[in-house]
Amino acid sequence: MSTKEASKIALLGLAAAGKTSYLEALQQEFRALYDIRATVGVDRNKIRILGSDLYIYDYGGQQIYREDYLKNPDRYLSQIDLMLYFVDAQDMENLDSSIEYYKNLFNLPEIQSIDPDKIFIFIHKMDPEIKSDPRIRSRVKKIKENFDAIKKAQYFETSINDYWSIIFSFSGAFRKIRKIEDVLNKILKEFARATFSSGVILVDTNFLILDIHASNEENLKITDEGFQQFVGTWAKQAAQGNPPEKLQIELKGGRGYFQKFNYEDEEYYIMAYSRNSRTEKLILEKLPELANRVFEILMGFYFED
Ligand SMILES: Nc1nc2c(ncn2[C@@H]2O[C@H](COP(=O)(O)OP(=O)(O)OP(=O)(O)O)[C@@H](O)[C@H]2O)c(=O)[nH]1
Ligand SMILES: [Mg+2]
């Protein structure tokens, strides 16, 4: 599992397979969709997702570019961490060319060396109104058989008209290059920095610590103690039938701020420890935001493929 900061994600496939549209949809720039032109050469995009820098290389799929990549793989195709190969489910005419391109890619050491776990085929343009059509289903089957014969991959069915499919597929692929612990830790760190908190802790229903972040050893200790103190207060209030949604407690050198949130049937708590009373407003403002981001991460990581 790679834990380095940045990753190279390659979007490959024939011209008009929908790579750039997918990327734009992922970035929720729906308005930009009307103005997408064929990608010229390789378009390198830096995007920040869940606290990680990702470099997404969108490889223009017209023939002259494909030939260039295949001839100069060391220049274009080295060091890929995650490969997303796009196949247009609505274009049967070019399916053979797409299979051919995939096959040629896998003749290259640069592509062969990608961890098989990190190779995905996006069967794209599976628009909601056609995705259950029996003819489309049999195409999907055919696509999978053909591609698997070259190199077994994992598949997602996607469409820019189905935003969920975009999020679902991307988080599925993203999970292969980032561990949830790393992602949560980044988010807590960012929160601490943005709110001048000295410590942040995230716990689950059973008060198991999912993550803890503090600026130094002493603050780590206070954050941890603050959390234990919170459990005591929580238990008392819960015994009276009203466990707290929000709570503030006095801690050594400052204050602890608690916020509850729910995910599925579980309850989670986040506590921020601050030594500076002037940052209280900022923390109270940003805590629900943090709870919401953590919720999204848990959702993105835990829904079943
Ligand atoms: N119906 C449908 N059309 C799509 C979908 N995604 C992309 N398209 C259309 O497909 C066409 C090509 O999309 P692009 O994103 O430019 O394709 P590309 O793979 O980036 O093409 P190159 O840059 O030439 O390699 C555009 O007209 C898009 O609107 C989809 O999910 N469903
Ligand atoms: Mg493009």
C-alpha cells in the first residue's frame, strides 16, 4: 500500500471514450461539460481529494497520440499508481480498436509493472436509461470477456449522467491507493491546523479511538484524558436518557469541544482540544463541517462494491 503523498492516476482509452468528461464530473464541474474538446496529448490535472494530492493524467485518445505513447512509454507511461481504462459501452464499432489498444499497452513493461489490484476498466456511457437494457447487458459481458482475456481487471459501470456512479467508481479505485486511516489522519490534521486546535480525536460508538492527532506529546495526553473525561460525562447524561450531541469540557490549559454525528446506525464523536479561547468560534463553526467530511469518507470507504 502506497502511503506517499502524491499519486499518479492514468486515464486511458480511445478518443471520445469519455475520460475528460468523467474527470470533469468528478470535480463537479458540470457546467464545464458543455465545452469539452478532444484532449490534445496528455493533460495533467492536480486535484485534491480527501486531503490527498492526486495527479490525474488524462491521455488524449486519438490515434496519433496513442501511437506516440506506445512508442515512447518511458516518457509517458512510467510510474503509474492507478490505471483507469475507459471503454465506451455505446460504441461497438470501435470496441476492437479499444481491445487492441489495451493489449498494446500491456505489452509495455511500464504497464505490466502496475499492481494488478490497481487496474480498473470503466465501462463508460452506461447512462441510466440504457444500463438495464438486455442488449447493453450482453455487451458488458462481451467487453469483460475480451478484456479479461488480455489482463484481468476490476470493472465499474459509469456514466456522467449518474453522479453516484462517478463517486462510487472513483472511491472504489481510490481505496486501492489510500488507506482509510491515512485519509482520516490527514483530515484531522487539516482541521487542527485550520482551527488552531492543539488536539483532535475521533471515536466510534464503542468509544474506540479511530484516530487521534495532536501537535505534541503533552497535547496528545491532554486530548486523550479529555476524551476519557468526556466518556464519563457522556455516560452520566446517557443514564438519564439524553446522551449529549454537543458538549464542552474544561481541560488542562484549555477546552474540549465535542460534536456527535451519525453514520448508518452508529454514532461517532469528534473532540477538538483548544488552548486558545479566541478560536472557539472557529472550532464551533468548523466542527459540523469536519463531522460531515468524516461521514463522507466513511461512506466512500465502506459501501460495498
Ligand atoms: N451518453 C454519454 N455521453 C458521454 C458520457 N461521458 C462522455 N460522453 C460524451 O462523449 C464525448 C467524448 O467525451 P470526452 O470526455 O471528450 O472523451 P475523451 O475520452 O476525453 O476523448 P479524447 O480526449 O479524444 O481522448 C462527449 O461528447 C461527451 O459528452 C456518458 O457517460 N454518457
Ligand atoms: Mg479527453
